[in-house]
Amino acid sequence: MSLDERTERVLDNMAWHALTGPHARFAEGDGHALRYRRSMAVFCATERLDVSGWSALTDLVGPGRAVVLFQPDIGPVPEGLDELFRTSTWQMVADGPMSARPVRGDSVEIVELGAEDVDEMLALTTLTEPGPFFDETYRLGTYLGIREGGRLVAMAGERLRTETVAEISAVCTHPDVRRRGLGGLLTMAMADAIRDRGQLAMLHVATTNAPAIPLYEALGFRIRRHVEAVAARVHAADRSGK
């Protein structure tokens, strides 16, 4: 299924459209460069990643701080910044029919997570490392979880969220309960909730995560394009303050 031109533009710069849209209340910066509060997410954004865009991002974070971008075709970082890392991902969209994957074992109950669950969410994401997760990340959207014996063993939620598109993120499962399809079940539940709102569900997966890609494809996601996560530290000011 083809996407319309407006949706294509949103997908190519999700953080900008989120920070100028539904997540504007979580944004720091001005009209040229924005970033999430550090207690929520690491991403910065600018409308156009040209010379003036990089300059605005550098001014936003300040000397010695890092600009973290998540979009296609970032290219080399300009003079005055040192690249810290560059992670390659596939952006996958659910713009066609979806098919649920069976969950082995006993039936499970999906619950919505909130502020009272943050300590457990932080513990699970620290153990499984699905991506950056902070004290207030849960405020970016809906988060769902599965408990067994009172313990949170799997979760998934929303991160970047625009008027028309929402990213499924923080999909993780405790090592004790893997290979039962719990991550797939939660991904499907999140995708259904997003599509029920009339939005496009999407996610990002590392290009090196070969086992996960066919699993997401089996659920109904398709690879749309390559996207990079790039972090670059702004040079610290010298002793003269320059």
C-alpha cells in the first residue's frame, strides 16, 4: 500500500513533527530546533537539516552536550561536532493487513501501565535494553504490559507520536519468558490501538537485529526505508569562552 505525500514527509522527520505536534508540551527550544526533556527522550529535531539547522541544534544543546538525531540521510556531522555513534535501523510501517501471532502457554492479560509502574518499567528496560527509557518516558503515549506472578515480564508502548503516525517502541520481554510470543502480542495490541485512532502504526528495528525483522513482517509490518540514529557532541568552549 502506498502512503500519501504528507505521511511520507512526517515519517522522514518524525521527531520534528512530534515536537511541533502532540508532544509540543514536552519540547524545549525555539522554532528552529527542538528537543525532548531529558527525563523523557534523547532526541533533538530541526525542520531542515542544513547548515542553519545544524547551527540551531548546536545552539540548542550548548558546548559539551550532544545532539541526537533520528531520521534518514543525516550525512556527516559538520565541523564543531564530534560524532559519538551512528546506529542503522529499518523503519517499518503497518499500512496493510495485519495478522496476529499465537501466544504459547497460558492465556495472558494485557494491562495499561502508568506512573505507579515506572520503577518496574525502568528495571525491565535496563535488563533488556530496547532503547533509551527514562523516568518520564511513559508520558509520551500509551504503555501496555503483561504481568506474571505480580511481576512485569513484558511491555511495549509509544514514543514518537504525531497527528497521523505513532511509533511503537520499548518492546521488551524478560529473558525468563521469551519465545512465547509476548512481544508480538503486545506489538499487535499497540498497533490495533493506534489504527483504531485512525493513525498509522510504525516502528524502528536495528538492521543488525536479524531475528526481529521477519517477526515484525509476519505481524504485518513492512520495511519502508533506512533511518539512522546519530549522536554528535558539540565542542566545548575554550578558556576564553569562545
